[in-house]
Amino acid sequence: MEGWWCKAKWTFIINSADDILRSPFVLQFGKPKQIPTSRCVWECPSVGELKFNVDGVVAGAFGRAGIGGLLRNSNGKTLLMFSKSIGVIDVTSAEILALKEACVLFSQSRWVNFPSLVLETDCECLVEWFNRPVSTPSGYKKLVEECIESCVGCSWSIRAVPREANCTDDKLAKSSICKLTPLYWISNFDDQ
């Protein structure tokens, strides 16, 4: 059994010690090739749009949860921000509650009459459920309906974005899991 440490180091090449004896060229020394990763960053909304990025996080599949979100304009300026703990819940419910919080805050804000609101989440199933409510599983139907109702009166759309494009919202949500006091921040009145 000696030498099996090499299997841990070169798992992508070595199948057995016999393979090395038969074909020593399988050993490649040096740095393994890096797989290029695509870098995704947040993009400003178009002129005439506001964008609300939201995220819900849970410690485990079901546990203490937090939500966070940022409303920004076409210049990338943050207009509104929230971060709060929502107790013990599952991941999907946390994502829905993050969207609901964003919709409620937006509908009560001075920007409610803005021409267009884009909601962005890294939860693809929510985008499907919001665009086709009949596809919502029965366990989440009430939460999704409440969230959609809170957006009534606003011209809004929803889309999924890669998790990397939601990193600030993710940090807000994660930071709120153990906090007792929610964070709400609104920019100066004269900012648009």
C-alpha cells in the first residue's frame, strides 16, 4: 500500500502503481493546467430602469437565515439597501422572502413610479415561478403569490443572474443571519 499518497495528489492521472510502471510518462510534474473561469460581475440597469438585486442565505439546508438586497440606478448608485435575519427557514423560502422584502420596500419608496424595476436573483426556480405562477410547487405557492401581490402597481420584471453577480447582496444576507436588528438604508432624498 506504500505510494498510494500519489493517487491523492494526481487523482486525474494515476489509476494504479502498475500504470506508472507500464507507462511512466503518465506522471506529469509541474503545475496542473488551470481551467479558465468566466468572471461575472454586476451590470448597471439601462437608463430608465432601477435594479433590485436580492439574495437569501441559510446556514445549511434548513437553519438560521438572512436576506439582503440593493436597489441601484443606471449609474450604479445605491438608492436603498436592506439586510435582516428571518429566523429558521429553508433556502428557497429565504430567497422568496428576500424578493418579497424588496418588492414591499420598493412599493413604499419614492421610486415606486419609476418606469421599470428589474429584480435579480441567483435562484432560477423563482424566476420560473414568478413568470409562470402555475409552475410553483404547492408548498411555496402562497409565498410566491404574496410576493407578486406586493409588486402590483409597479412595472417589473425578474431574471436570474449567476451567483457571482449577486456577491454584495450575498454578503448582506450572510451578515444578517445572527443579527438581532435589521439594517435599512435609504439614500438622500435628492438622489435619483
